[in-house]
Amino acid sequence: MALTTIDLTRAPLADQFNRPITYLRISVTDKCNLRCVYCMPERGLDWLPKGEILTYEEIAKIVQAAASVGVRSVRLSGGEPLIRRDLGRLVAAIRAVEGIEDISLSTNGLLLSEQIAELKAAGLNRVNVSLDTLRAGRFEAIARRPGLDRVLAGIDAAIEAGMEPVKINVVVMRGQNDDEIADLAQWTRQQPVFVRFIEVMPVHENVGLQRDSYVSSDEILERVRSIGDLRPSLGPGGNGPARYFAFDGAPGAVGVISPLSHDYCERCNRVRLTADGHLRLCLFGDQDVDLRTPLRAGESIDALAEILRSAMLIKPERHHLRLGETSSRMRAFSEIGG
Ligand code: SAM
Ligand code: SF4
């Protein structure tokens, strides 16, 4: 992929609330090989037509524009990013963009063990793997597909490949996996993993599930403390919204991500690029800027960077999510890239 030299001396992006925007999450596909109950309906999904999905060359051009105005970290997500063919080619293209310091991946881990070596060679720095349970039957109930062994093999392969830090994302649901909080936290005493418990968020299909199964991060931490004292920890760094805690002498740490109970909007440093080329300014809002049309009309990197800058004017100060509420604005993660 040919890359143009970019000017890194331009003023970096900041929104109206003086938050520097340095982090871009990119959804490379809306499709997935699982159907997690909190994220996607089991059937009846309308996938984006292929022609609407950005090519790797188009994504790399947007990353160049973003890097020219201060974006330094990129995360590849989805849907499930590892089902898109030859993802290493995109990682290599992003790695070649001047200014990008960190490339990470969010995955369900099913295809990780077979792809990790290639992704690392292409320049991937870090991975987050989603895993909500250590029990095979439960995995199948939550993800609506089997695969626990493959996910565990993927996590091991990532640790062996030196993809530090490996973060494990656990969506906590009362009555479904909340009785495994202690077992999952225990993992951080044995291996250098960062187990992050996420409060289940309402997306438009799951608002009923969310209302009934929500467990707050305070309750999650209380359950973790039942197996040992925790001290606040800096965690592994990175761009995330998690607060971290560790057991004495543990190689890993426990994190909590609490979009509802302790929302992290004040520290928001991110924007999202959807698989079909729209910039979304907030996960929970409908503020959206079409980048694909100017991109396909042949606009320059400088022009795209200026569109990113003007998009800052509509980044909202905060979301207004409340427990058990949703609205037409809420979209599935699969549509926007979680
Ligand atoms: N397929 C990849 C995966 O599962 O990691 C990447 C995309 S997924 C949408 C990104 C993250 O969003 C995952 O950690 C997933 O658990 C989380 N997620 C999806 N729906 C959620 C919800 N309703 N509440 C909280 N987290 C959610
Ligand atoms: Fe797929 Fe990830 Fe959503 Fe699960 S959370 S359905 S793995 S995109």
C-alpha cells in the first residue's frame, strides 16, 4: 500500500470540551462468528453490502488523516475482526503510518491462535480477548455457539507471543456468569492477564436483558474482594476506561469498566470508525460524520483531516444512559464496532 508523507506538525484534535482525541477504534467488519446475547440477535441480521465496507487502503488513508491531527493509537474491532481476510495486511499498513504508536485488537479469540504470529509480525502490539465464562456449556449459552477451548488456546497463544498486556473482557450478567467473578479474578494471580469486568450496557436488542442482569462495578469489586485484599493499581496503561486493582504479588490485575455507574465520559479520548466509513463521535449517541463519500470522491489526506477536525464540534460532552433505558439512538455494537 503506497503511503504519502504526512505533516505531523498540525494542531492535534481536541473537542469543544478540551478533551484531546488520540484514539481511533476501527470496526473492520460488522459480521461475527458468535452471537453473544448482549450484543447481537441470533438471526435476522442485515449485513452491510460488501461495496459499502471500507477497503484496507481506504482505512489506511483515514488513519493517515487521523495521525496527522494527533491520533496515536488505533484499535481494530468489529463485529469480529479476525473473520476479515488477511487482517495482517491492514495491521502492516497502519504500522507504516507515521505517528501511530500503538495498534491493538479486540477479538472474541476464536481464530486468535492461528493468526497471532502473523499479526504480531505485521506490527500488532496488544490484544483484548472477550471471554465471559470458563465453563463450556455456559459459553455456548452466552455466545450461542461453542468455542471455549479455542478462545482459551487463543489467550495462551497471545501470552506466548508476548502480546503484553493481554486483557480479558468479561461482560457480567446476574444469573448467567456473576458466580464466576471470583474464579476469573483468581486468574490474575496465576498469569499476567488483566481481567476487566464490564457492566452490561443497553443496546437496542438487549434492553430487557440489561435491566434484569445488570451488576454494578461496585458489586463486582465486592465479590472480587471476597477472595483477597485488593489495592488500586495503575494497570497496564493503554487508552481504556478501566479502573484497576491487584492482589498482592499478582502478575496481573482486575479492572472494572463502569459506563453506567461511574461513567468515563470526562476522560473520553476516542472516536470510532464504522465498517462502512462513518465516524461516530460517541458510542451511545447518533452523532455521525460520513467519511466514505469524501474518501471515495478522492479527497486528500489534508481534506479528510479537516473533516475530522470539524467533527469535533459535534462530539457530545457525555452520554445520558440510564439503567434499563434505551432509545432509537442506541445501536448494536456490531453496527458500530465495540
Ligand atoms: N468481537 C470482538 C469481541 O467480542 O471482543 C470485538 C467486538 S465486541 C462488540 C467489543 C467488546 O464489546 C467486547 O468485549 C464485548 O464483550 C463488548 N460488548 C458487546 N456488547 C456489550 C454490551 N451490551 N455491554 C457491554 N459490553 C458489550
Ligand atoms: Fe461477536 Fe464480539 Fe458481539 Fe460477541 S461481543 S457477538 S463476539 S461482536
